[in-house]
Amino acid sequence: MYSPRLVGDNYDYNMSLAYQFTTYATKIGLTPAQLALVWLLHQGKDIVPLVGMTTPKHLQTNINAVEFKLNDQQLSELNNLIPVDSIKGERYAPALMPFVAN
């Protein structure tokens, strides 16, 4: 199976968003994974990120991210950087859509 988000023009566009996100993460001293975790933690107390940690280094990286606090300006910049509806392409391949709960 393929991801419609990662083929053709969708790939180029979505990768440009990923590049912008990576650039922003680097600008504030985080890895993209850390920034994603920090952003999720700022979305409310009812959001619980599930993170993978295959090595002790990953655990420490995640702990370091949890200690980082985004200010209001940074949150606004991130939300404007990649608006929720800006990703191009369906999430799943057509063959998988019958198995996706609505």
C-alpha cells in the first residue's frame, strides 16, 4: 500500500511543510520529534501523547522535551506554520478506506 500524502505533488508539498517544521524546531533548539511532543503537550490536559522509546537516549530526549515550554508567540507561529487542513492527500490509500472508522 502507499500513502496518498507521499506521492506526486502531495509529496513535494507535504515535504515542504515538514522542512518548515524541522527548520522551526532547529531555530528554537529542539529536534522535530521534540517539537511535536512539546506542541502536543501544549494542546490541553486531555491530550496524552504516546511516544516510542527504543533506547535510553530516546527516553532522555523525550524528558528534555517535556521540560521545554512554548510561549504564546511560538504556539501561534506553529499553528500558523502548518494549519490542520493544510496537509494534501488522503490519509489512507483507497483500498484501506473501507476499514477506516468514520
